[in-house]
Amino acid sequence: MIRAAGVTEVTDADFETEVIGSELPVLVEFTADWCPPCRQMGPVLTALAAEESERFRVVQLDVDSNPLTTNAYRVLSMPTFMLFRDGEPVRSMVGARPKRRLLEELADAL
């Protein structure tokens, strides 16, 4: 998987610990190597991870390597962004978008 700099990669094995158990809200990008829009989101996620680290964490999950989590949250399209707060998914968005729009869509859920 092409990982964005400063963004943690999570797996089926550590999703519970890294995302569900996180004290901060966590933005999960469900991604895949074969997905061009996912690659476009790399710089956006890198910037978010650096600029918003006080407010929330940013992680990526490779859908091809982690089918249990992908299926559990019924992720069908890439990229899918899911914001988890207190262990629950509170916002879901499908498709690449600019950083400003992503932040606007997350604002009331953070």
C-alpha cells in the first residue's frame, strides 16, 4: 500500500486498539493500491495528519489486506473516509476531495 507520510497504517489485527480504543477521534481512509483517487488523497492526508494532530488522528486501512474490517463497515468504494469518535463511526464519505472540503464535512462531527 502507498502510505501517506505521517499517517499510520492499521490492519484487521490492530483496528480495535488503534481506532475503536482511541481517545482522539480517528479519520480512517479505506484505500487500495489500485485506486487512483486514493493515491491523489496522499498529500491531503499527510497535511491533515500534520496540521490536525491535536484534534484527530488520520489512519489508512488497505481493503485488499484487511477484509474483516472492510466488510464489517460495508465499505464498497474507494476511497471511503470514516470518522470514528468514542469507538463509533459518526461520519462516512466516499470519494476523493480537497482538504478544505474534507475538513468542512468533518467539522460538525469532530
